[in-house]
Amino acid sequence: MSGYKLNEVELQNAISNLPGWTVKEGKLHKEYKFSSFAEAMGWMVSVAIYTEKIGHHPIWLNIYNLVQVDLMTYDLGNVISNLDVELANKMEELSRSV
């Protein structure tokens, strides 16, 4: 799938369908809180396997059971793209199965 920068309407529509996601400092942003470090790491590994398949990776920070995620597309000039929304949707899907 090729990436393209989202316009403001596309971005707002995407955010309205991604609970808890916001735009922070030009990136899609969310904090996930899990019940344990093991759950947080398990989710991160599941996400990592998916990101390798699509070739698009998050900026993230893990502190015990908290994972902070920022998404943007470097290859398009550090903008929010359709690839970021695709990854955010997959993260949401995987978080429901933890």
C-alpha cells in the first residue's frame, strides 16, 4: 500500500473512528494502559510483527504497563498519513485481544 498525506477532513474523520487517539505535536498519539508489564510487552510484540509486514513502524515508549505511541510517516515529510491510520486501527484491534 502506498502512503499519502491525510488532509484535515480525512484526519478528523480518522480520529473520530479511533477512540482515545489525538493529534499531538503533528503526530497521531495515544497512551495504552495494560494490567501488567507482560501484557504491554505482549501487545508490543504483536504490533511489531504487523509493522514488519507493512514496513511502517511506530515511535513508542514503554514504562511498565504503559505504552505511549506516536505515529507519523517520515517518507512523506513527517506527516500523518493513511499508513498511520492503518497502523492505529491494527493497534486498536490487537489491544482488544489482550
